[in-house]
Amino acid sequence: MKKILIICAAIAFALAAGSCTSGNSGNFQLFMTDAPIVGLEHVYITFNQIEVRKDGEDVFTSVLTEPKQVDLLVLRNKEEKILDIDLEPGTYAAIRLTVGAAQVVVNGQTWTLTIDPPKVATVPVTFTVSEDGTVKCVLDFDAAQSITFGGGSYGLTPVIIVKSIGY
């Protein structure tokens, strides 16, 4: 009787282990970094939306669930994780970031940049998400090239490049 119970338990365990799936997704981590910029104390950027597009498709898929604010100048020569999600396996061809708000701080004074409509930056990048794998993508938001000053106000034209892709 003990042998039958042990065999049944072993069969049940094998069936349960065999029926477990990996979830058919892979992990995607998006990091942001920036190089130093002279004269500014802070550059606050709020991403309203971050999307990815699979290779061969025209439609972007939203991967950001709520707005995310980062201070680019805190990211001087370091990386901050701004997104950690599961994605469907496959090859992706672009990341699109929508900046809905921005502020700069100069000599203790905060300047709010008028962004209407929101600024959209599409970054061409190729990475492959594999089932149960992890992709680490580091984007460099170049504040020095993105922030302009003229006519008594600051402006923003996002300049974002891919710094690295890791698996």
C-alpha cells in the first residue's frame, strides 16, 4: 500500500511540475542615464507614456502604467531603473517616450517648461525578449542637447540615444 501511495504521489508531482509553464514572457528593464550639464541644478522630466513596438508591426504597445518623473541631473554617470515589466517574447524595433512635463532649476529658481502638445521621442533600438530571459536597455537622455534657453525661457527637444543593451 505504501508503494502505491508513493508511486501516486510521484506521478502527481511529475504531472504538476510538467504542467507548469513559464508564462510565455520575458523581463524588460529600462534604465535612464545622463551626462553632466553645466549651470543647471535639476532637470525634472515626466514621462506620461512609454511604449514599445515589435519588429514588423506598426502599432506601439504601452508599457508604462502611470506617469514617471526623473531628475536627469541625479543620473549623472549612473543608471536609474524606470521600468521593469514582462513583455511578450520577440524582437522589438523601437521605444517611444512621451514627455508631458519638464522643469529646470537654476540658482534655486524653478522654471516650468511649456510642453503643449507633449513631446514624443521615438528611439530606434533592436532587442530580443526571450521567454524567461531578461533584457536591460539603457537610454541616455542628453539634457545638455535637449534643454535650450532663449527669449527668457527654457525649451525642450528630447535627445535620447541608446547607451547599451544587455541580456
